[in-house]
Amino acid sequence: MSVAPLACGDASVPTLRIIYCDLQFSSWVQLLSSKVLVMTIAVMFVLIGASALSTKSANNDGLIHGNGTVKYLSFECGFYGIAGDDGRNYDPHPPDMPEEFKVDGLRVHFTAKQQEDYVCIHGWGYIVTLFSIEKLQ
């Protein structure tokens, strides 16, 4: 019995193709891993930048400093709140707004801290504790 030389249609060709595809696959893996590395580094920079921003606001101790207008709201037995110039409404709790500032339409500057663990039936705005409030001229 004689053995014929292998030609392109023989079983050795798919093996070569598999090896060739395997080499291509490994180069794709290298390319993808380098892209993954670049994306990971980019995400790290974004997260570092975001943490720097949150650190900047954390230096403010979570206080809200703003200007606004005192508003009397007649629902829920009536109460005074502050319509902030930032577009947000602030509902001071406890204690309530000082008596000399209970003037509807009064312009004020205030410092407050949002009380996320408080619940109020007013449902009008952010519940805050006022640290300071002063009349604007």
C-alpha cells in the first residue's frame, strides 16, 4: 500500500486553518484585553473625578446656603416655608421658622441642613433644619 502526499483537500488543511484561526483569535484577545485595560483606566479616572466632586461638596458639611422667599402655605393647618432661588422648596422643621421671619414674601438668606430621615404631612418641599436665617435688603 502506498501513501499519497497530502494535498489541500486533505485533513491537514483544516488543522492548519484551525491553527491560523487560533492565532487570529489570540491577536483579537490581545486587542480586546488592551481595549479593556484602556476602558478600565478611563473609568478609574472618571470615578476619581467624581469622588473629587463629592469631596468638594462634603467639605460643605452637607449644608444648604441660599436665598429665597418666605411663603405662607394655607394647607395642612398652614405653615411657612422658603421658596429657594434654586427652584427648590424648603420646609423648616424643628423648630419651626422663627416668628420674626414669618412674613409672606420676605426675602431671606438661610443656611440649613436637609433632614432625610424626617417625614412631614406638608409634602411641600425638602425638610430642613435652619441653622441661620437673615433678612435680605
